[in-house]
Amino acid sequence: MTNESFLGMFARSPFSALQEHMDVGKKATVALKNFLFSAKNSDWDAASRYRQEIIDLEHVADGIKYKIRSNLPKSLFMPVSREDLLDLVYAMDAIPNTAKDISGIMIGRHMEIPEQISEQFISFAEAAINAAKQASIAIEKVDEMQRSGFGSSDANLLRDLVAELEQLEHEDDELEAALRNDFFVIEKEFSPIDVMFLYDVINRIGSLADIAQTVGHILIRLVSK
């Protein structure tokens, strides 16, 4: 995409490029889900393929982020602030970055998910990934609203989407707390280093839902000004 066409897209809708970035982030979470299923089954060949897919998507997201940062002039008139738009893209960029970090830690150690908590672990990860998908839906809707002109009903719809996103984040927090508690009961069966790394992965997966919630809050800030 040339600078001219990119700027033209921004002039029509500042959320078009953001939606493009978020779509890449959503694909990275789907690849992460497949990676985690492969790791759960100790299929490290498949996990390696999904890990490479995540890396490739993270590079694409970086490229989009660079275009947004470089081609958003301060003088460009938009109904939303340049600073808020950049806050949003940096928040969204944390999603593919986190997916890459999680897969990197796990594949580097061929990290086994303890069988006693494996199903619970996957349910928790799926909840975090669903929150990221909900953030993508919210950005897509804002792009549609921007194109047609914001109305009062649009603002209410966005608040409903973000409220659902907050509920997903809350549910993920509860799943994370339960997973941590159950793992604590059995953690002495595993090496301290393995325990440390698994808690780190759990924390990073939980952060996906936190990041998605942050995206929602920035969206509300954008359209409320």
C-alpha cells in the first residue's frame, strides 16, 4: 500500500487501518489457540508451525503499526484525536506481541501442561482469546459507525459491546484464579523452574483479556469526545 492510498484511507475513516491491524491480531490469537492445543498434545511439530504463523503475523502487525505512526500527520483533520488513535494502536499491538511471547516461552522449553489442569488451562486460554475477538468486533463496529456518521444509537451499541468485553475479561479473571488455585495444590509435583515458567505463561495469557479490555476503554474515550 502506497503512502498516498494509505492516507486516503485515513481521510475516509481513521479506523480502517486500525481494523486491518486488529484483524491481524485476531488471527494471531487463533494461531495461539491452535498452538496451545498442539502443546497440550505434545505435538511440537504442529506447535512449531503455529509458532511461525504467529511470528509472521506479528511482523505484519508491526508493519501496519509503522504505517499508522508514520502517515498520520498532526494536521490531518479527524473527528478523533491523533494521540488517542496512537494509544489504541499500541494497545492493539500488544495482542500479537503477547501471543508471540507465550508461544516462544512454551516452545523453547517444550513446556508440558500438567494433565491434571490441561482442560482447565485450555478453557482459560479460550476465554482470553474470546475477549481479544470481542475487541476486534468492537473496532469493526466503530469503523462502520465512522463511515455512516456517529449517532446516539451507535454510542449505545459500542457501550454494549464494551460491556460484553468487560464481562468476558471478568470471566477470564475468575478462570485464571481457579486455575492458579488448582495448580498450587499440585505444583510440588513439578520442578520449581517448570512451575515458575507455567505461572508466567498463565499470567501472559490472562493479560490478553486485560489488553482487550483496554482497547475497549480507549474506543469509548475516542467516540465520547
